[in-house]
Amino acid sequence: MDHRSPAQQREVHFSPADRHGLYKAIFNRRDVRGQFKPDPIPEAVLSRILLAAHHAPSVGFMQPWDFVIVTDPEVKRRVHAGFLEAQAREMELFSGDRKELYRTLKLEGIMEAPVNICVTCDRGRTGAIVLGRTNDMAMDLYSSVCAVQNLWLAARAEGLGVGWVSILHRDVLPGVLGIPEPVVPIAYLCMGYVTGFHERPELETARWLPRLPLDDLVHGNTWGNKDAPSCASLKEHLRQDMARARQGTIPDKAEE
Ligand SMILES: Cc1cc2nc3c(=O)[nH]c(=O)nc-3n(C[C@H](O)[C@H](O)[C@H](O)COP(=O)(O)O)c2cc1C
């Protein structure tokens, strides 16, 4: 039983419009690489987006994140040089048609985006023993990833594109940005206003990979039990919602 006064609690239900807005941000978010405009991001907007990131869940409420805001073209150029090196190395790991397709992909917008943000994880933020992290030390890393996702969705709601650049040797960001141990970079993000948002992931359009059928990823009670009777009608919903989402309909208006 909850003994707190109503004033200490938040509303349980979002209005249909609020709910729609959240799903809209989720389904219309894209990884943006090539559509950045140079227009500056107002600080009031950037502040809201960072505040959204800061309200992500974190293991033991550790809040292990920091945000390095990169706007200096020289700093960006050094990160970009690291990207070019890593991209060349990565491309060699593919062969034949895949390699040719890889060559055509635009995989970053470091120089074009007016703001780059490095989200980090301070692995020692609240000491060695962290509530919830004692059995899996990676939980703090996952927490910083939650902050990245909050940032990404808030940016989308503000009409800003974000692109995650992971094609970087792990030494590049600590070196260029001066990130000290035990802080580790989690995400290097390019952010800015855009000329538009693609309807589908660019890797899907380029036929790198398709979106997987969600109903095939759901298991009933134990791994591999994909035909479990307990999930049969849920899977029918998933198939219908996937089909709607594919047609661009946000499936939040269906029955509860
Ligand atoms: C951890 C992570 C790393 C990523 N690294 C890159 C990257 O280096 N370059 C890139 O173009 N996209 C990168 N992406 C974006 C994915 O390619 C993209 O999320 C995926 O293709 C789905 O597209 P969407 O985000 O537009 O839905 C990354 C995404 C994640 C989550």
C-alpha cells in the first residue's frame, strides 16, 4: 500500500495525445548522418535535451554519465581523422558485394553537425561497490546507454537529428577529448537540425539488413519456445502492429 499523499505522486495515465507524442518520437527517431544543417542549436533546447538524458535510469542511481559538448572544428577534425582510419580498417573486414555496399554508406556527420556530444560512463562515480552492480560490472555502462537513448528521443521531439558514431578505435576519444580513467566513452553523437528524417533506417533502405519480424523474437517462458500457446495471441498483435508500423501508422490507437 502506498502511504504517500497524492501530491507526492505523478498521474498514472498519460492523455492519449501525450502517449501518441511519446510513440511518435520513438517511431520517427532515425540515426542521422548526411542531412545536417549548420543552424546553431539554441542553448535552451540543448539544455532540455541534456536534462532528459540526465533523467535516465541508472544502476543504484549512480548517474555515471558526463557530456562533453564538442563544437570546436579542430577537435571535430581530430575525431573525424580517427573515424576515417577506423572506417578503412572496418571496410577490409567485408568482402565482395558487402564491401562495395559498405563503401557507399555515409556513416557519420562529425564535421557537418554543429554539435557533437560524447556521453561517458564514470565507472568509479560512487565508489567500488554499487547497489545493483556487484554481480555484473557492466550495469553502469548500460545506464549511460539509457541516457543516450533519452537524449536521442528528446532531440527527435525537438526536431533535431542525432547520429551515433562508433567507428572509432577505443583510444581515440580518450586521447582527443582528454577523458581520464576510470571514465570511458560510451557514445559519440553528432547532433543538429536536419533537412529531413528518413522514413526507414538507412541501412534498411540500402539493403544492408532488414528490420526483423518482432514476433519471431518473442519466446514463451523459456528460450526457444517461440510457438508457446501462452504467446500465440500476443504474436498475432505483434504481426498486426508491425504491419501497421511498416505503413507508417503509429500503432497506439488500437484497443488497450
Ligand atoms: C551502439 C550503436 C552504434 C552505432 N554506430 C553507428 C556508426 O558508427 N555509424 C552509423 O552510421 N550508424 C551507427 N549506428 C546507427 C545504426 O546504424 C542505426 O541505429 C540502425 O541502422 C537503425 O537505424 P535507425 O537508428 O535510423 O532506426 C549505431 C547505433 C548504435 C545503437
